[in-house]
Amino acid sequence: MATSNGHVLVTGGAGFIGAAVTRRLAERGAEVTVADTRSSPDPDLRSVIGDLRRPEILDRAMARPLTAVVHLAAETSVLASVSRPVEVHETNVSLTLSLLERCRVDGVGRFVLASTNAVVGDVGDALIDEESPLRPLTPYGATKAAAEMLVSAYSASYGIVGSAVRLTNVYGPGMQQKDSLVARLMRACSAQGSVSIYGDGNQLRDYLYIDDAVQGILLALDTSLVGPLTLGSGTSTSVNDLHHLVRDVTGVDLALPHVAARPGEMPAVRVSIDRARRLGFQPQTSLRRGLHATWEAFGRPGQAPRAGEGGPHGVPLR
């Protein structure tokens, strides 16, 4: 493995995806530094705690020679980006630039950015791939598109091997604090509550299990990929069908009141993972099996959910 004997900085490494990535890197023998606003769930890993937008925190995170940076830290809330676009830009774009510049100055050769298919925007029912034009609909999507362009520019100008992994909806054990649909459904099932569904519930989304997401992120790192890489399950499911699966898995029939669709929400997300497959990516976990594992981590009705491995993916810098 390309990173087995290297030193990798994982920003947002105490979060949902970050904790899983750092654990896998450590298992493979890499030296890992976690940068987040809270300590890593793994006490054996070096943690730098604080807001990376502050120069002194960034200095501490990059004080030791690095082989690569896996940049997961971000503000991922679409609603937050609409209400606080300047702050989200500072977190998602300015921080990415600061990290890339430090990589240039320090000679760090590899950079993997966590991005999203939201950079593409609404393409109707068409299949999204790496060649789809970037036409984001929200400030969140725009910040991720801008961050991707920075990675591309630093790769072309300075020789940094930079890639942007465009993740679909990642779910699984450890996501207890996430503000995503699967997490909200699981919390509602555990508490016998309800979840509001935006629009008619027929919108399609691709759901990627956490272990498969980690596989794809490390694949991008190991294969020295340059450019974007779409990571998903390759199968899209409607919100209504997701509810039916959650009901079957949990045995809880939730109330799902429908409310008006949110501005900027895409009616369908259907992604091609052909490029990732050519690199060796192979999702292993079906949605039903992944939901079973997620439900086990949330606990049963009447029980408090078990503690997760960290907060939401990419929201460590508030």
C-alpha cells in the first residue's frame, strides 16, 4: 500500500467518516495525525485539537513531515450554506487553499479531498459521472466545486497528486449524531418519533455504506489518482423505498409527514462508479444489510442510542 509506511494527516479525523478512515490507516501501519475540534476516538493516534482555520492550529497539524493529507473537514449542511454562505466558504474553500499551500511549501505529495455529487447540480434523471459539467445549485455545492478546482490547479501547477472523491450519502454505524436522512430515520425509530419528508418522497439518492466509502477514499490515496472520482453504491433508492426498508429492518412504522421540498434539492441522484470500478473499487454492503448494521448501533426502541465514533462527517470546524 502506498501509505502503509507514510504519515497521513486526516482533517475531520474524529468525525463519522474520519474515524473510520484513521482506524483503517492505522491498521495498515501508517502513522496518522488527526486534526479536529475534538480528540480522536483512538487514544493511540496523535490528535491536534482546534480550528484549522487558525494558523497556529494548522502549524501544529503539519509540524511533522507528511506523506499525504486526507481532507475530510468541511461544513456539509446545505441549509447552513444557504443561511451562512460566507462562513461555509471560509470552512470549505479557504481552509482547502491553506492546506494545499502548506502541502506545496512543505513538499507533501498527495492530497485527497472529500467532495460531493452536489457539484454537478440538477441533471434530472441522467447518470452523473466525472465528466458531468459543474453546475451547483447551492452555496455548499459551489464551495465543494471551488475546492475541487483548487486541488486541480495545485496538481497541475505544483505536481501535487490531488484527487476529489465525490461521495454520495454515506451511512453506517458511528453516524448517530449526523443530520442526514438515514440518521434521522434511525433516531426516530429508536425514540418512536417521526421524520418529515421533503416533497413527495420519490426523489432518488445513492446510499454508500461507511466501509465501502473508506475503501474508496483509500483507493484514491493508494492509486495516486489525479482528478475527481465518484464513490457510491451505484444503485439509487427513493426516499419512500428507503423508509420501507428502514421499517422492515427496525420493525417500527414511522410517521412521515410530507413538507415542501427544499430549494436546490435535486429530484434524482444517479451516479456512475465505472471509473472507481476500473481502479478496483467494489461496494460490498447492500443497503438492507447496511441498515441492519446501522440499526444495531442505534439501539432498540426505549433504549438510549449507543455512543458513536464521532460527530457528523465534515463538521469539525465550527
